[in-house]
Amino acid sequence: MSKTVHTSRLALLFLALVGAVGSVRAAHAQGQFQITPTAGYRTSGQLTATNRDFLNDADIEVDKSSVFGVIVDIPFGQSGFGFEALANRQKSAFTLDPGLFDPSERLGDVEISYLQGGIYYEWGGGQVVPFISVTGGVTRIDPQFADLEAEDRASASFGGGVKIFFNRNIGLRLEGRGYWTDLDARFRDDDRRHDRDVNEALYQGEASAGLIFAF
């Protein structure tokens, strides 16, 4: 299946996720519906791969890189709680770290996309509004090299930050977020002709900023 079809499916899932709770806005007209395009920087994530031929472990890293996405917030009235949906994509690379005295080895590029929905809570009613958020969904891991196919994995995230409103309709969102992805995968080391099995979780951290459009 082509990457275009996979991307279209993720986009449709995200729209369906937002649309499924769209009635919340109509039922609670006192709150503000918010759309926030975001840009940020994601730290490297590390996992351990076992060489199936010789049973020795090696550390594989997802390199740190920029990330772009969008966040949608739908408030539950004036309670401070609301529904949050997020979608973002990171272009990075897998790097093999064989040890302290050996040089690292680039295995290939990878695209990592998160599509999640959950609950947020914000407090305060002034210009500066702190918030926290818990979401869950899927992570799409799409290696950009031969013999590996894109896979969807269960994931969750926890974030927090502050919204700074310039007026009722425009604001700035500053956020830190941590991601967890359940990962069970196999990587082909073409140079050494070895398969590496991974059976653990991928953890990533992220700092981002976005412009809030509130309605």
C-alpha cells in the first residue's frame, strides 16, 4: 500500500476523531473551540535491539529533530475540562550505537507520526491559562529504507504548558510533552546482514509552540 494512502487514512482518522465529538461545542457554546498549528523540537529516543544471529544487544536511537503538527481543543463548557486531539509528524533517522569506542552508524531515515485523542484540563480565567493533557492513540513508524514496512503502534502522551491569549480569538500555546510508544519491531542491518529484534517501548520528549485560533 502506498505512503499516500497511509497518509490519507491518518488524515481521515484525525478528522473523524474531531468530528465525533463536534457536538460537544454546540452543547456547550460558552467555551471556545481552538485550533493550534504547532512546531517544535523532539529529543532522541533510545531502544535496545537484539541481534538474532549472535544474541548481543545494541542501542538504536531515533535522532532528535523538528516536528510539526496541529492540536484541536473542544471545551466541556466552563468546567476547565475538554477533549483534545493531536496529530504531528517527525522526520528523523535510526542510528546504531555499537559501543563506547565504536563510531555510530546511520541505519536509515524514518518518519514518525502521532495521532491521539484525550482529555485536557485548564485553570485560571485570565490572559495566562495553564493546562495539562493526557492522550492516547497510535504511532505510525514509517522507515524510509528497504525491507521495512510502515507499522502502527499503540501510544500515549502526557503534556502540560500554558496558553497566553492576546485577545479572545488569538493566543500562543507553549507546551512540553512526553510520548510512550509500544514497540515490537525488526530492523535489518544490511551492511552486517543481521536481523535485530526489538521488544520494548520508545520514549520521546518534545517542546513546542503554536498559534491558537479560538472560536
